[in-house]
Amino acid sequence: MASTSLSLHFPTSFPFYTAAGARSRVRPTPRVVPAPFSPLLPAAATPAVPRRILVPAAAGIWDFLSGGAGGAAAASLAVRRGMQLFKQGDVAGSVAEFDRAIELDQRQKQYLWQRGLSLYYLDRFEEGAEQFRLDVAANPNDTEESIWCFLCEAQLYGVDEARKRFLEVGIDSRPVMREAYALFKDGGDPEKLASNFSSASDGEIFYSSLYTGLYYESQKDAELAKSHIVAACRSPYGSRSGDYMASLALVHCKCRNWTLE
């Protein structure tokens, strides 16, 4: 990718993920914000579907039956607008939409991992940690939200204290995220995370680079953080996948005033 200003790289279109698509294309279970009438698969057909999907779906059905679906539908649209604004680099605008979604439907809050990510980039770390803790309480098998809670609390309390508060979750089926989780939880050499997946799939290369860089950021090493997160952005997956986390890598660089050199 040629060197240019990051502001030119943000996607102009926004994919509306369904149960067949997700925040990450390498995830075995989708990470979506379901609309009340989304065509979600029944629980019996997909036992791996997390509660973050099934609970809002049930809430949407109740709203439909009780005549209160308008607020839930409007909240879902606000979440989508917030995601689009984040992907375009408007972090503050995304939080405003996510907060509006919560005002419209309080049940949204425990599933709004996107809001937690936005709060991190606004340096609102206490609120971000609270958001991720709510999410993990609703879905106790989410590796990435546990890591992001750590990232927020490392900024608030330092790495050692954040590690004492680390949220333990179930075993992730993705090797790259199992290793990332162990690194953040127990410490170690972050370069091993990147090198162990340097010849893996495009998605694993991206995620290992992203989380290696984020680990360095928690350690206050801006130069190594930049090196790995820029590499994540420039990777084939980071530049072409449309993954929400690929957009996050670009947002990270924009917020740190880094260019893709």
C-alpha cells in the first residue's frame, strides 16, 4: 500500500452483518448487533451461537408481540449508524449514536462491545472497562472483550493491577486469540505472538499483528505498537477484508497520528 494520509483509507460503505457474517471473518461464532427482525438461526441449529445474539433476538420477538418494537428497531439503527461513524473515523459521533441506542432500549448496553472500543479511543477508560465487563457478563466466552477490558484498565491502574483484575473467559477456538489471551493475561514476549502466525492465514496474520501492537501500547512502547498496528493495516486482511477490527486498526492509527508508511 502506498504511503498516504490515513483519512483517505476509511471505508465509505458499511456492511450490515448478519448471522452468516461477523466482526471478524475468522471467528467461529458471529459478533453482530442483531436487529429485532434479523434472520437469525434458531439455537437448536447452532449451539455455538453466543447469548449476545439470542437474548436480543428474544427481546425483539417480545417487542413485536407487545407492540413495542419501534424503540428496539430505532436502537438497532442507532447502533448501525454508530458503527458506520466509527469506521469512518468519527469516534465521538459513534459514541453519541451508541448512547442514543441505549436510551432507546436499555437492553442494548450489555451487548455494545462497539461502544467500549470507541470509549477506549476517547480515553474514557473507566467507562470502556465497565462496558467490556458488562459484555463479558453477558457472554463469558469472549476473549477479545476480556483483552479490551485489560487494555482500558492498564491505562487506569497500570499493567500489574490490570492483570490482577483480568476477566477470565472460556477457551477460544481460534489459535491466534488463544495465544493473544495468554499473552495479555500472563505476560510474555509479544514478538512470539506475531512470529508464530507470520505464515498463517491472512486473518491470523492481521489479528496477531494487531494484538501484538496493542500489547505494546499497554506497555507504553509507542514505537513497537506503531510498527505492528501499521503492519496490521497494511496486511491483505487489514486492507481488504471489511472486518470491523480492520477499521479499528485504521482508527487506532488516526487517533495516534500515524501514517501508513
